[in-house]
Amino acid sequence: MKNLTRLLCFTILLTSLFSSCSSMKGAKGTSLFNSKDLSGWEIYGTEKWYVEKGLLVCESGPDKQYGYLATTKSFKDFELTLQFQQEANGNSGVFFRSSIEGTKITGWQAEVAPPDNNTGGIYESYGRGWLIKPDKALDKHLKMGEWNTMKIRVVGDVVTTYLNGQQMITLKDEKIGKATGQIALQIHDGGGIKVKWKNINIVEL
């Protein structure tokens, strides 16, 4: 009887450890960028997207128009973490639950922009425009010319963004809740833009 009890306790312990390890493994998520090439992504427009020294680089081309690099896969609920470093203008963004035809994108953008331009806010492209902007006092968390970490959490109809560990906004929106789609990085029009990206990681929820 004692041996049976010990065996049962040992089995429960193993099950608990396996479950814990599985959860930890799942929490690591999936890398969307392999640091070698643009596998898993598709270019929209004529602006420049390339890999240099293990970094993903977006840069304005001669046309100076909008450009996008979008995942070939669609995502619904997720937590996306990435790092960006702005050079020159640095006006960019991270779209989610989006769809693209040519260079016309529909969906929602977590803004990435120079100081005093609402980094971390949510903009609806070809729709309602700005849905929410961060408090201006939070802009101090943006490090222009340095590496920044952005986290975008989208679950159902709730979106929350973080910049370098600081929550920037939280938004509840019915229209967002009904959508699904690609994740896309943006080059704004106007020219003179260069942004580097790395450690693009997603955890599907």
C-alpha cells in the first residue's frame, strides 16, 4: 500500500513538472525573424527591406512612398515583442490584424515615430484614424537612436502597448475584436526613413 501511494505521488509530481515545462516552452513563443533572410514575410511596395548583420532594416527608397513588410501568416490573439532602433526620421509602425492590397493596408497600427509623435498609440488605417494616443508625459520612455523594446498584446477586443516596460495605452474596441490578419512593419511616406528591427517574437494566446 505504501509503495502504491509513493508511486501515485511520484506520478502526480512528474505530471506537474511536465505541465510546468510545457507552459514554459509555450511562453517562449515563436521568432518571426530568423536574422538571416525575409522568410515568412512578404514585401509590399517599392521601399527597401533587407537583412544586414543579423538585423532587419527598413529604409526609404527612391519613390519615397509607403511600404510594408507583412507576415505570410495571419494572427488573432497574441503578445508580440520586438526591438527597434530609429535612424534618420524613424517614422514607422507595427500593424496587426491587417490586410494589404498593393500598398493599401487596412487594420490597426501601433505607432513607432520620432519624439512627440505618439509612439505606442493606435491608429486605424483607412478608417477612423487615431483611436487613442498615449499621455504626452509617457513619450520620455522613447529612446531615439537607441534600441527600444515594444510589446503589443491583443486579446479579443482589448489592445495594450508597452514601450521599454512602460504601459502606453490600453484600448477596448469592438471592431478590432472582430478582425484577424497579418502583422506588418511600415515605412511611412516622405523619404529619409531608416529603422532597424530585431528579436521579433510572438506568443499566440
